[in-house]
Amino acid sequence: MNAHLSPEEIVRREALQKLRQLGIDPFPAAEFITTTTAHEAKAQYEEGKEVTLAGRIMNQRVMGKATFGDLQDVSGKIQLYLNVDEICPGDDKTMYNEVIKHLVHFGDFIGITGKLFTTKMGEISVKVSHFQILAKSIKPLPVVKKDADGNVFDAFTDPESRYRMRYVDLVVNENVKKTFYTRTKIVNAMRQFFNDHGYLEVDTPVLQNIPGGASARPFITHHNALDIPMYLRIANELYLKRLIVGGFDGVYEFSRNFRNEGMDRTHNPEFTVMEIYVAFKDYNWMMTFTENMLAHVCMQSLGTTEVNHGEKMLNFTPPFKRVTMTQSIIDFTGFDITGKSEKEIFDFCKSIGLEVNESMGKGKLIDEIFGAKCEKNYIQPTFITDYPVEMSPLCKRHRENPELTERFELMVNGKEIANAYSELNDPIDQLNRFEEQMKLMERGDDEAMFIDHDFIRSLEYGMPPTSGMGIGVDRLVMLLTNNESIQEVLFFPQMRPEKPVHGPDLNAFKAIGVSDEWAEHLPKAGFLDIDALKNAKPTAIHQQLNGYRKKNKLEISAIQLTDVEAWIAAIG
């Protein structure tokens, strides 16, 4: 028995052994066939109807010859009524008196068969006639309590614990599951919208020899067989454009992208983006397409285009407002970037307190201004259009002003949700843009783009006029599920490595006067370290240790209160 196990974990492991001694497999292999779910049983209720269900046993209440509990499956919960004579109609009452009363614990997976009935309190329940353990839980779930007034106690709310142990979070916090069901509805609605337009879903490489398609710091690895460096993709743009060159009219991909950058409430190093490219279209067409797509997504996943987010009501009903990048910066800073040199923009950044440096080109400086002074002001869906050419190396120059590009970003609730271009299809201009990016890289910009010569070659074969759009799926889900943190909409967000759990230091107990025979039992009784003793009352320690001794029939001397007080005094 591991010394670092809690008393509850020890009890469950002992139950595991007792079940096996009774000839009961706590982890049976055979299929367990169900006839319904908890939700269906209640929604399609018929008095006396026999049902078979499987799920976790929750909220177990043993009351002598009868036990009440809740079975929780993927659809919800239903109350169980287990009576000794129903479970064990013959003389052998072992299944109820031993197994159900003492060897089944909160969180165990069980299968049951029984008949539906309604209790005197009006609750639809199952009178169980057959009971089977399907999987033993040897680590206890957090016990979340709710009183008669609906007040919740001991909720599993610590963010680090929830994200690190999402499997526990999903079991005990019902609202979390709803978020991920909605996420699936959002993705499915987007996919349906694109498929209805006749566009093809594709897959492109995650492992790339050139990290192209965006300005970001990549994750680097090494391909042993080819003996070359490789990169996890930062974007899938350049591969999707190659497919447009190849003759597809419209392609899209839900892609996992990776950027070796910081983490915060809106950034995770691994994230999901949907990118779509449509031939013979421009960014004006894409704006209309995007707002119609988002309205469709809202209706399919939420049933409305008006979405509550915190205290705000976001309206996704088309058309969305349109504002140029130049006008936006004028609106919120009074500074007109038109015709300004890199030095003039740099000096303005300094004058308004932005942290900028000599490695930043004109485009990045403008991006800093917009991010700091403008972006946060756009709460309702708004297209920011016509970005300076320095900010958009893959975007076609504006048909009316060659200093600008035909680009938009969709801002919602102060954050970018989507980015779209009239795609640059001039191979000579594209090569020149890449070369300008390389100059920035030489100046120290570690987010500048690499030159992808194969992509240039593909453009030389001819790419039709094309519009492309990328949308951050995680951020969109945050908006539509009323979440402020990206970690809430990712099943398994990136976390710092968990600190290793070491077993108790028995010598530390001995150093304060605990006898050798008792030192090994203190952790098993719930006192894992010196701090656990220090933070407990001596009387409570005294009672708990002697209760543990009695329960486990230990052949060692009882602890005296004076012994405990001496330990606490020695801790200081």
C-alpha cells in the first residue's frame, strides 16, 4: 500500500480487493447494452417501463434496507432506488449488504436494469432489479454540495485544477460539457455553410519545412530521415492557395496551428483556425460571405443572432459596420498615418507611450498603434478594412490606392476574430514582399516571414483572383459561449508541467517525536506532511488517529493527547 494515498483512496483500494474476493470483476470486459439514457427515460416516461442504463453513481444515500442514488450518464441524471429485496430476491443478500452498501463508491461506473416509477416527491426514478459494477473509481471525485435553496458548496472551481484535470471538470461541472457541445455545433454549422456553397474540405501538412502564411514565431523540430529542420505550421494559407492554383474553386480547412509565443486569456500556443479560399472573388465579396456565415452559425448553434457576452449584447445580424484602418487610427488617436514615414510613425508611437524598438518595420508600428488604441473600442461586429501594404505581405494592393491593401479584419468585443484578403497573385510583387520581410528578419524581427520559393513558383503558373479568410475558432467559441478565457473552450489547454508528487517524509515525523510505528501510519490517516499536523487542532488529530487505529485494528499503542501536543510544540 502506497504511503502517500489518502484515507479515502486506501478504502477504495481495499474495496477493489474485496470485490475480487467475492468473485466480482471490478473492470469487466463484456459489452453492457443500454436501452435508453437518463434524459430519454424522463422525457419519454412510462410508469413501470423497464429500462437499462449505464453511468456513474452519484450522490449515494444508504438508508438501511434501501439506498437512493443518482446515475449520471452523458445526457444527465436520474434517481435510482435500490431495495435489498429487489436486488437480492433470494436468501443471499451479499450484493446489497456488502457490495452496494460498502464496496460501491461515489464516481463508480455501474450498469442497472429496473422499472420507472415516480416517488411521493414527484421525482422520476428507477426501481433497480439488476445491478452491475462496470468500472471502479479508486480516486474520489470532488463532492460538490447543493442545499435546498440551490446554493453550491465545495465547488470544483480552481482554474488550474480544472484545466489540468478536465476529465474531472467534465464530470462534476455540468455547464462545462455544454460549452463543448456548443463548440461542436459551431464547427458543424460552419462546415455545413461551406459545403452548401460547394467548397471542398481539405487537409494540408502540419509539419512544414518553411513556416509560411503568417508572421509568428514557430516551433522547430528536426526530421531525422531527411536531416533537415522542420516547423509546426503557423498557418495553412500557402498550401491552400497552391490548391487554388491547381484548379479548385473553393477550399477550406479546420487546421491546428502552433505559435511559439506567450499564453494569456486569448492565446494558446496550439489553436484552431478555419481558413477558406474562393477563386474569382475579392475582399468585398468575402465581407458579405463572412457576415452571412456568422449569422448562420449563431442561428444553428444558439437559435439567435443576438448573443449575450458578459454584460454586453452582441448582434451578429448582417450587415456589419465597416471602418478603414486609417480612419480608425484617426478616430482614436487623431494621427493620420497616410503618407507618413517609418520614422514619423516610430516617433508617434514613442509619444503615446508604446514600447517599440528599431527592429519594428512600418507595418508592425501601425499594428502596435491599432492594438493599443483602437481595437478594444469595437464591441459590435465591425470590419476594419484597407490596411497599409507594410502590414499585409500576402495581400493584393488596393485597386484605388497602392499604399494600401484589400484586407479586412473582423473585430468583435475588442478582439480580432477573422482576417481576410483579396489574395496577392502577382508572383513578382509577392517575391518583393517576401524579400522585404527578410530584411526585417535581419533587423531582429523573429516574427517576419520566410521566403517560400515553391509558393512563388506556384504563383508563376498562375493563380486566379482569389479571396481568402481565416477565422479563429477558439475565439469565436469564447464569444458565443460567454467565456472570457480561451482555456475554457479548449479541452486540454497548455499548462506548466505539474510539480512531481513525492511520498511523505517519514523522517520529518520522527524528528518531532512521532514513534517509528506511528510515523508510517500518519499519512494513511490523512496527515501527509508536517504542515497537515500544524494546521489541525491537537484534539482533532488525537481523535482521527485513534479512530484510524480502531478501524484498521492496528496492534500498536493508542495515541495520547499529550503525545500530539508534544509533536505540535516540537514543530514550533
